[in-house]
Amino acid sequence: MILYPPAKINLGLQIIAKRPDGYHEIATIMAETPLCDIIEITEDTFDSFEQSGIHVPSNGKSNLCEQAINLLRAHRSFPHLRIHLRKQIPVGAGLGGGSADASYILLGVNEMFGLGFQNKELEQFAAELGSDCPFFIEGGIQLAQGRGEILTKLKPFNKSVFLVLCNPQIHVSTAAAYAGVHPIAHRTSLVDAMEIDGFKDIKNDFEPSVFKAFPSIAKLKEDLYELGAVYASMSGSGSSVFGIFEHEPVLSPTIANKTIYSGPWCF
């Protein structure tokens, strides 16, 4: 079985409150992009995991794909598997690549062996693996709330645009990014703002503190606006930045050198 887990971007990200469990209440619109990893799953005589492409540091832990397999094995029996992950989505870049990989393992193995789990059950498993993981079970475009696991499927906004997705190869610590934000409880919902004003009031609360720490990320956003983007933003806690254009732009060398996807997009 061959799977293509997609990267996501955040259309706005609001930090609502600090939770007693140490997490934050958030609200964000997550949307799939055409940029993807590639996963191959085959039966084997023992479990194995291989990875190529962009290097994924282990930090002493098993890969999220392996964790997803172990989670499923705690509930169902199925044959041993060889998993090969071709990593194409930058790591720690606010694009949810690792989360997508883990969720697609849940989806793929469930289908491959007829394990019988419904998507809601898979979303519950995915939430055990990471806050962004449940989104990728159904993907598309969704409002994520809570710590990211409370999902509301949205109707497509039917906007056909040109997406430029850039990565400056800067690692932004998620913990440090959260430490720099100040929650704001009451504000216009992102869905209402998107429907009424387009991108006018869609903001990412991580940007002020991250841009202060990494001015080159802020400059990348400015460069996308100078190219004619109707909207540009950092995705998640960074460091990737995307620009949405009405027409295909002519990329400057500065932008082109950091571009990881450039092409049509509909959301």
C-alpha cells in the first residue's frame, strides 16, 4: 500500500487560554496542501521501519509511524509490517508532517487489514499521538479547537488560488513559541472572519514572538506580500510561511530558494 500524507497550513491561529493540564486552548482553521510525504506499507516477517529523504531526528523516541502501529496492535492483531517513509515535508516547520504520517498509518493499516475502526475511533487514537494528528484522519479543511483535537468539518470556501509555501530551515521550538504568547479569550471566530472579511482579520498569534526571535521569518512574510500575495502568514508555530496569490507570481531568487511548494490550490 502506498500513502501520501499531506502537509497542512493554518489559516489563522488563536491562543484562547492556558489549560490546567498545561496545554493551551486554541482555535485554528487547518487546511491540507498538495505537499506530501510518501509511505509504503508491506507485509513482512517482522516489524521494521525505514526512512529516507529529509532526516528525522529520533530524540531517543520511536518514530510516530511506529508509535501508531504499536497503538493499533494494542487493540487488534494483524501481520508484521515493513514501513518505508519517504520524508518530503520539512520537520518541525509548522506543517504537521509527522502528525500526517502517523494518522495515515492508522488509516492505511485499518483499511489494509479490515480492522473495522470508524474514523471517529481513529481520531481518538490519533489524539493519543499528537494534537495535530486527528485532523489528518478526514483532512480537507477543518476548524480545530481545544488543544487541536476538537474538529469541525467546514464546507470548502471554494477559493481557487496559487499557493507558495516556503521554509527558511529554521527550527522554532513549539514550547518556546507558546511561552511567548498571551492568550486572548474573546474575539471573532475565524470561520466568521473568513466568511465575512476574507483574510482581513485572520492572524496567527504566534507571529509577534516568533518574528521577534527570528526576524528572517518576518522578512519572508514581507517578501511574499511584496510579490503580490493577497495573504501571507506563518503556519502553526513556524517556521514555514505561505503566501496566497490570485495568479501565479514570478518568484524572486530569495523566495525561490526557500520554496518547497508552488502551484495551484483550492480550499
